[in-house]
Amino acid sequence: MEFANQFHVPLPLAEAWKLMLDVPRILPCLPGARLLETMEGDRYRGSVAVKLGPVKLSFDGQAELVRVDEQAHVAWLKGSGMDAKGRGGAQAEFSFTLKAAGSGTDVAVHTQLQLTGSIAQYGRGSGMISEVATQLLRQFEQNLSEMLLDERLDASAAAASAALAPAATSRSAAAPSSTAIAPVSSQEVQALLAQCQAVLAATQQTLADVRLMTQMARGPDKELNGFSLLWRALWASVSGRGGAGSSGAKR
């Protein structure tokens, strides 16, 4: 059986192309898929679980990146697997083609699937299989967008924490060992204000990028505000100094 699907990646074409070739990074976004081993020659061993109507199928097998066209942004893959309960197997050849779509990228997937054994009866219901594939790719698209958003937020929080760290370190080093509060010089205040302004500027840019990514994503929106991002950066800076009780803190 043969069918086609399409999904959207909220990244420019060059970045989306690099992402789609990073199988270990994107595979966890596919519902029911699990990567077991990365082998030589762009080959991967894993498992895929899928539910067709009342029947749940689980395949253990391998997938291989067969050919890549860097200029046309097209990649071809093939995979095969056997049902864990011995009810048959599946062989698939599929390709994905990337095309720029505004500030994001559309990915067209073309699949050729062959089932063997007792599970081959589901080939007669190719419409149901195509519908399940469409649902899986929609969930994959949403999970991928959420993963990219989380990675962007973590990177922004780390950058903000790094910007605040020098001021926190200098204050910690200058503070006396007693409980008395050391006076703060005007130069220290100005330096801290300058760093805070830099953090706020970076936060505003990140929020603008996040709004754009959220608009392009087809999953549910995530609410975010500058205070929460700044708080994450401040907490990372404070907990990273190794103060009392901070070593066990988790974000």
C-alpha cells in the first residue's frame, strides 16, 4: 500500500533539514517509537508500537538512511520489522521532502508499506492504516514543536544565568564571612543594572521568537511571560553557586 502525508516544522529550511537527519534527536517525538541502538552506516535498531482498531501491533526491527539529496532536501529511508508476537512482519520504504514555507518548513512524506503474515489482513483496510499514519504524524509534529520550544527556553535561561553569574560571584567573593551586610557600591549597582538590562533584552527577543514558533506550531499554545523566564535564570544563577541546600535543588 502507498500513501502520503505532510507536517510542518517551525524552523527555517536549513535548520529543519539538519534536524530531520538527526534520527536519535527526533525519534522520541514519534508516538510509540523507541530507539534501541545507533549502528554504523546510518542504521538504527528500534521498536514501534501502533494500534490498528482493537489490535495493538509492536514491531522490532531496523531502519536505514539510504540516500540523501542535499540540494533538493530529499532523503530516502527503508525499514523492516517483525511483530513481537510472531504474527508477521512489515517492510517500508519512505522518503521525506523539505520545502520552505514562510519562516518555517513543510515536510512531505511518501510511504510504501508491505505487510506479511497474519497481519497482512490489515492491508485490506489501507484507509484505516493511512488514517493512523496521519494521526501519528500530527502528534509527531506537535511533539517536535514542543521539543524545539523547550530547547529554546532552556538555552535562553542558560544564557541569562551566565549573564547574571559574574555579578553574583563578585558579590559572594566580596561579602564578609560574618552575618553583617556589606555596603553596595554605586559601580556594583550600575554593573548589575546593565546586566539585568541585557537579560531583559535577550528575554524580549526570546519571547518574540517563541510567539512566532507557537503561531507556526499546530499544537496547543504555551503561555509564557518575561518574569517566569527571568526567574528561571535567577534561580539557576543562585542555585549554581553551591549555597546551603542548593546542591539538591532541581529545576
